[in-house]
Amino acid sequence: MSAKILLALDHIEGIASLPVYAQHGGYAVLKKVLSDISPQQVVEEVKISGLRGRGGAGFPTGLKWSFLARPEGVPRYLVCNADESEPGTFKDRYLMERNPHLMIEGMIISSYGLGANTAYIYIRGEYFYIARILEKAIKEAYAAGYLGKNILNSGFDLDLHVHVGAGAYICGEETALLESLEGKRGNPRIKPPFPAVQGLYNCPTVVNNSETLAAVVPILDKGGAAYAAIGIGKSTGTKLISASGHINRPGVYEIELGIPVEEFIYSDEYCGGIRNGKKLKAVVAGGSSVPILPADLILKTAEGAPRLMSYESLAEGGFQTGTMMGSGGFIVMDEDTSIVKNLYTFARFYHHESCGQCSPCREGTGWMERILHKILDGHGSITDIDLLWDIQKNIDGKTICPLGEAAAWPVASAIRHFRSEFEEYVLNPHLIEDVKHYYRLQTT
Amino acid sequence: MPKVTIDDISIEVPEGTTILEAARMIGGDIVPPAMCYYSHLQGTGGYCRTCIVQVTQGSEKDPRPMPKPVASCRTTVMDGMVVKNTTSPELLEARAGVVEFLLINHPLDCPVCDQAGECHLQDLGYDHGKLETRSEFPRREFEPIDIGPHIKLHMNRCILCYRCVKVADQLTDGRCHGVISRGEASEISTYIEQAIDNDFSGNMIDVCPVGALTDRTFRFKSRVWYTKPVDAHRDCPTCSGKVRLWFQGDDVIRVTSRKDEYGEVTTGPEGNPEWICNTCRFDTKSVHDWEIEGPSHIQRQSVISANHYESLKALKVTTERMYDANPHGTKVDLGEGALDPNNESK
Ligand SMILES: Cc1cc2nc3c(=O)[nH]c(=O)nc-3n(C[C@H](O)[C@H](O)[C@H](O)COP(=O)(O)O)c2cc1C
Ligand code: SF4
Ligand code: SF4
Ligand code: FES
């Protein structure tokens, strides 16, 4: 297999329609699976493939599937998480918009493996036009007999529904998503119980990211072992990266896991280097919540080894000198970027998106935003930087869901690696006259 | 039965017991504070994060420590689990952080708050908080509103513990209030100005840990510490009829349920929580309606009531902490137990 697996067909005119998709081998894997392969084998192949969840946490998908409770007479559900709301991440959108049938085929195969007869796609409200694309594709799949009762005479039934969210980042958190899907307020649930035991309508449920479910098709096509042969170590297969920021070629790229970060940033095949010949200053490698790293640490680990685009290599050095793969939202910043201003934007986002259930996140996210605003407004002091540090520390690890951490980590890492920049702001308020007018304190 | 060790004290507890409940079985200082958990209501806890503890050993089988502090009210014990609460300085520091979060938007209007003297947030602040706030930003503000004929809502004081929501779900025949809006803007509200009027809605006042929900019939009548609590009962067709009457002179000015040392409504002989109905609470205020049992034993350490009630713990405000808050003042050594309300010699 080449590095292009998920995006192998995306350049083909009309691939979003079933006839064209079928011409290029679409639904052949489904047919093979339903006639030759048992549900247990499907789960087994996914385990062998080493596929890890592409939604952010990187949890091994096969393992997650094997946790699914299977009590007699209780329905099981598969839910596709297409809420994609992490700033800097826009790969699921591309995948679903270009080639919706790939993900749908993946969902049918996965549902068969899990024994789910109802599946949902939970898609963010802002992607309503993609919801239409998906609905059209689903209609085609029903008409062709790939969905509905007794699919391809296998005796397996599956209904697939699209549910459009109302535009809350928190509804991407899997348990808030399930609440929202049930028609309730999108508050994360307190775990345990986990969705694999009590998920949608209290029934065993698997929630997977769109990209994760799409990858099931190539895995069942060529076999788990062939997929595992791509990539490096425990980072198997390919990953979609949403590249944005000050680069020459922003966009969605499919990479083989394990290529050097330096190659990804500078090669013309990917980002094509920094715009306008500027120097690289920093990178947020996995979507806005993961720790920001300065140029030297993103290109090389603290030990001096080249940093690779893999779960392990990006995380090397822990949070002191490393970061995370996250959802693959790769945000590049050039030498002119203000880390403090950028952080303010992130802090504002997390403040706005907190669901408000638990005290540290509800109260702390707004507080951090206000302090950052104060600093940018020319009224900060050195003690504000220390206070920011304390607040993020008091949120980190003390919340119901990981949104608290998502809000804390960017603050912690910005201060850890760029403290002098904060100091410059508070010691030279006259330098920041120019930014004052466009940062007004957001009130909720 | 699984055995759990909390702050070096071991206890065997029934399967499925939470760390917090296990700690309460041991009792004393090692019990984590709980602002949102309420044992008589289902699905409470997990929100406020004041009850966090450090699990240094997960279980006998899997001795790995848990990487983050956990909410003791929502974490069940495993056999061989080792928990640190008061014995972990980092944990106490983390809890102080949570308390700080709960206070940055709290109005601290205790002088005009009917809850003062029996407020869990006051206790929590004294026991676990810092003496000064580090937030300099304006606090969140809402207008107080009447939600129904009996209850006043001061949203400014609400800590979003969800207890009143669970009472409405589990005790009354139809909830018509809840949390609206998101994040920092979340507020408790009735749906489209509906009134809360329901046989058991008054219990929302009793579960509210702060002064956000108060009794309109008691409003500004007195301060808690000027009143005398007395236990009484009557034959009530709707509820247990076991109440606490709050006297000022010879008049009953308030009726509440009876509460235990954790501020929760007491448990009856059959293990049932002794909730009271609105008729007992709001409409039965003549002494002649009640059979008096005798003075109540207030088991809480309520701050302002300190001089009035027996069986209290010493306030944990040490001169050391006062000095920390005001390093320019003079450090006076008042001696051991100086601030102990039960210490008559000082
Ligand atoms: C605040 C928050 C937002 C999230 N948003 C998304 C999202 O938009 N899409 C997604 O796939 N996962 C998101 N996740 C992760 C999901 O909770 C869940 O781990 C994921 O959908 C599991 O799928 P995977 O195993 O295939 O990655 C989010 C998590 C948090 C805490
Ligand atoms: S961490 Fe934030 S988003 Fe998550 S449950 Fe708590 S308040 Fe809600
Ligand atoms: S009003 Fe009182 S009981 Fe209700 S959520 Fe607020 S603090 Fe809790
Ligand atoms: S009492 Fe446990 S989180 Fe509030």
C-alpha cells in the first residue's frame, strides 16, 4: 500500500456518488467481509492492524472494540464522531466531503463486527452541507442494498442516521455527544460507566472518529498485518494531518506515520516550508489543546534525535519538552507570531466552550482569558504570569472531562517555553498599543 | 468485603462503596468535604470537585497509583486501595485551588445572606480556602428572583451543585427548573418564569449548600445564630413530620428538615431520608401544631454559629495563616486552641 490510503480516490471526479465509488472498487470490501469473514474476525483484524483512534486520544481501536459489552437481548450502537471542532483540525471534513462512501462503508463493516444494528453519524452543525452529502450517499447505499434489512443477503441489518449537532465543541467529547444525541443538554457524563458498557440510551456503544472508521476499509481490504506494516512502531498506518498557519501549502495531507517533522514542514510534497521565507518559531502539532513547542523542540527531541510524526516521537520528553499527536491539527507559526496573542485566542475559545458542570473548568477558563486580556491590554504584571501558571495547574487533572486539560495545556506550555514573551508584554506596555483596539474583553 | 486505607486508617466496606462513604464510615477529620454529593439523592456528586483525593494505590491486584486526583464521591473502593486526603500536602493544595475557583464569582455577601451561619461554602472557605482572593475581576451578577411562592433564588450565590435539580427530579412530580446556558454563564432558572410549587419542593432549600435557595417565609426575619433550634414532630399525612423548629423568643420563625453532621437530611429508622413536605415547612408555624422533643444538637461546625452550639470543632484559622495573609502585622502567639470555640479559658 502507498501512503495514500484514505485519500487514494479523493481526486476522482464524482467520487462522492455511489456509481463512481463502486467503479473504483467501492463496497467490494463490504461484500467480501459479509460473505467470507465473521464479525469476530473483523474485530481481530482491527486489533492486528494496531489502528489507534484518530479523534485525539489515540486509544487502540481494536482494544476499545473488545471492551464492548455484549449482554443478550440489548441493542448495541456504533456512533461516528464527526463533530470535529478542535481549532486547527479540519481533516474529517475533507474526508467526508470528498469521499463520503468510504466512511459509510467503514461504518457498515464496523457495525457488522460489533453487532450493532443501528449506527449514527453525529456531525457538527456548521457542517450542514456535509450532512447533506452524507445523507445523499446513505440514500444511495440503501438503494443499492448496502444498508437496511438483510444487507447483501447476509442476514445482517443496519440503519444509519445522520444527526446534526447545534454547534458546541463540547459535544465532540464522546459522552456529551451521546447526551446530545439523546436530545439532552450536551454535558459530559461522569465516568465510569464508560460508553462500551452504558452508552447511548444506556446500551453498549462504541464511539469512533470519522477517520478511524474510514480506515477500517483498507484494513479489512488488505488485512490488519499489511496495515500494521505501514508506519513506525505502535504508530501504524497513515494519518490525515490538517496543516495550517504560516506555511506555503496549507491543507489536508495523508502521511505515513513516522516521517520526520522537518520533512513534513519543509518538503514541497507537504507544507512546502514557511511562507515569505520567514523562520519557523513554533508549532502546535495536534490541534489547539496540545502543548505548543518552539522550533528547536518540534524539529528535534531534547536528546537531539529528529522528531517524527508519530504518537511516540511527538510525545517524547513528556510535557517538559514534548507534545502530542492529538487529532493531527498541525498549526505552524512563523517568527512574527505573538505567542501571547495566539494563546489569548485559544483561551477565549475554551472559556466559551466550557459546559460549566465542574468548578475548575467553569471558573478557571474565564479567569485565564481575563488575565491574558489584561496582559494584552497593557495592564499585566509579573505576578499575573505566575497566577496564570497556578490557575492552569489547578484545572489540570481536576475536571470531569478533558476539556479542562485542553484549556490548561496551551497556557502551561506557552509559559513554559515562551515566558520571556509574557514578560516583555508586562514590562513594556507601550509596545502593545497597536493590539489594544482589537482585543475587547469577551463577555458571556 | 474490600478493604480500603484512607489517611493510614483501614476499614472494610461493602462492595460498591465510594471512597467518600468509606471515609464517612471512619469519620472525623479525614472525611473529604462534599459540596455537591448528597447521599439521599441519586446521581449526585462529581461536579464541585472539592471531595478530590489522591489514590496512591489502586488496589491489591493493580497497585498502580491513579495519575490524577479523583472525585471521592464518584469513585468506588477496590480491595487494597490506599487513599490520601489530609496526609497529602499536594492534594490539600489542589483542593484549596478548587475552593478558590468556587469563590472567585461568589458574592461573599454573608452579612446579608440568610444562609450565613449554616453555609457549607463558609465552612469550606474557612477549612480549606485561602485568606485572600487573587481574582481582581468583577463577579458574575444576576438579579435575585422569586421562583414560586416559597423560594427565593439568589443566583449570584449558586455553586451549580445540581442538588436542587436532583430534588426536583426525584422528589417532586415534575421538574420545572434546571440549568440553562453554558459554561460560566450557566444559571439555575425556572423554565419560562414558571413557579416552583410542589408538595416537596421546599427540600431544595435544604439541599442547597449555599444561600442561593432560601425560604421566602424566613427571609430577613432573623440571623440563624439568634434562633434556637428544637426538634419536633407531628402526625403528617404527607411526610415523616419530623422537623426542626427554629425559635425566636416564643415564635417559630422557620421550619426545616433535620440535618446530620454532613448537612444532609437525617435518615429515618427504615433507612429512609426524612424529607419534609411544604405544609410542614411553610404552613405549620404555630407551637401548638408540634410535639416538641427537645433542643437540637447541631453537629456542624458552622463558622458564625461557633459560639452558640456544642460539639463543634475548632476553627482551623491559625495565627500562622492570619500572619501569612498580612505579613506586615504583628505575629501574636495566642497559644494552642486559642480559636477553639469550646475553649472557655481564652
Ligand atoms: C472537549 C473534547 C472534544 C472532542 N472533540 C472531538 C471531535 O470533535 N471529534 C472526535 O473524533 N473526537 C473528539 N473528542 C474525543 C472523543 O471524546 C473520543 O475520544 C473520540 O471520538 C473517540 O474516537 P477514536 O477512538 O476513534 O479517536 C473530543 C474530546 C474532548 C474532551
Ligand atoms: S471540564 Fe469543562 S467541559 Fe468538561 S465537564 Fe467540566 S466544565 Fe464541562
Ligand atoms: S441553587 Fe443551590 S442547590 Fe441549586 S445548584 Fe445552585 S447551589 Fe446547588
Ligand atoms: S462532592 Fe464530590 S465532586 Fe462534589
